[in-house]
Amino acid sequence: MGAPAEPFTTKSDFAYLTLRNRILSGELEPGATLNQATLAPAIGVSTTPLREALRRLKSEGLVELDAHRDARVTPLTAEEARDLLEVRRSLDPLAAALAAERRTRDDIRAMRAAVEGLQPLPSDPNVFDLVAHRRFHTAVYLASHNELLIGTLDGLWDKADRYRRLGLVVERGQAERDQKAAEHTALLECVIAGDSAGAEEVMRLHIDTSLGAKAASQLGARPTAATSRP
């Protein structure tokens, strides 16, 4: 089966999206060295668009470039895991509360469509699993109708996905998976009902027990008073 007719605008876009998907899917692991001389022909581009792609990935914090133009996938750190958890514990509940106050009929349709068939992430999620998870949370963010908040949370998502993968190293039991599915349902119900306090609380619990929180714990990050549950 051939590739879509117009999947990419430029070779740089192709290289960027190819590498980005491989990093987020875990195919290119944290800390992996990216040799440009071998990587460029492997993905079917020259070194110029590859360098452009690597610079874009560097700006997103997904790769590191040194003075010799060697590259590597950015390692996972306890500090970044903690930072992500702290920020998301504050901003995700805010987005949920605003969504409950401001959601429109179109927002509700989008959230209902996104939650259909949504399952807790499996132990070895592929890009499609991650996209489905993101689609639901993005629908909630969009319902907040706060563009600055939406942009901030969207910008954090890719970094957070890499830590979600680490959180899945220890496989979740069925009870835990059922709980995460119930949280998605409860969040949707609160937003639709206009229950901002309920939506905020469900989202806070969702973050406190998230794969990102597990990853922070696995990396030895010490939670602050703001990220510790009462």
C-alpha cells in the first residue's frame, strides 16, 4: 500500500515527524545516540533537512545537540518528571474546571466522540494509543476556551508522553486500569453537568495517580507539598 499523496510539505517535515514519532513511541530510547551520517540515509533524506529536523526537536526538548553536531535523544530525569507533575497538577484541574463552566454543545460532542473506545494505555502503547489518549484530554482543554492555557498544556504533552512510557514499565493491574477508565468517564460527566468543582477534583486525582506520577517516583523525584496527596 503506497504512502498518502501529500503527507509532508518538505523533506525536513518528513524527517522531523519520522524522528518525533520514533522518539515518542520509544523506538528511539532516551539517551540514544543519533548519528547523522547513518540516520539520514536510513530515513531517506540528506543531512541538511535532517539537521533542520533535529533543531526543531531540540527546541521541543526531545533531542540534544552538541558542538560537533552529534545528537542524542534527551534522557529522562527526576527533575523534569517532578517539574511536569507540579505544573500539570496545577494546570490540568484548572482546565477541567473552566471546561465545566464554558463548554459548548460542540465541545460536548467533541469530548463524547473522543472518549468512545478510549482505553487506559497498554504496557507497550503505540503512537495510535497515545494519540487517542491525547485526543480526549485535548478536547477537555479546548472546552476551557482559554487559549494560553490550551497552548501551555499542549506544549507539555509530548514531554509527558515519554514519562508515561516509563510509568508503564511496571504493568498496571486490571483494577488500576479500570480506575483510570472510570476517571475519564467521571471527568466527562462533571464537565457536561457543569460541575466545575467536581471536574477539578477528578482531574487532580487523575494527575496524582497518573503514569507521570509513577515515573517521577521511579526516578526518585521527591514530591513537594503541592504534589503530595493529602
